[in-house]
Amino acid sequence: MSICADVLTADGILTLNIFGNESNRSKSIEALQACFDSVAWLPEVDGGNVIVIAFKESPSIGFEDLYRRAQTIRRKTKLKSERWVEGLYEWMRGS
């Protein structure tokens, strides 16, 4: 994972789709946390997939804009993208 962090700019973001059992997910998240300033993972959606977002530097996020973008994604793809934003918001409140 450090190779991924090394190639990103200071404001770089790595987004991953992690699937598998809880033990494997935990190991992957721990490896990311060792290399990135902040790591967020969204609630499990559709078949055990977990979206993980690793930030080279901790972000400042405007959630109003993210919700608008999520609604656009939902209209175009039918993906439950608002849930991603809600998960990220909950993570940010807890940190």
C-alpha cells in the first residue's frame, strides 16, 4: 500500500472496493492506515462490498456538494450513492 501512497500528490485520494470476510477487510484497512493520513470506509453495500477511501492528507469536505454529486450519480447509474456520502459524513463526525 505504501507504493500507492508514494505516487499520489499531497492532496491525493485512493479509492478501493474491498470485498471478502471481515478479517481480510480489517487487514486491508490496517495496511492503508499505516500509509495514509486518514482512511474512511463506508457502510457495507450490496453483497459485502466495502468502499474504502484513503486520503494522503486529512480532507476538508463540503457535504452539501457531495450530496448533490451523489444524487447525480444515483440518477445516472441507479447506485445508492447517497449512502456513501452518509457513511463518509458519519466517519467524519466520529474522527
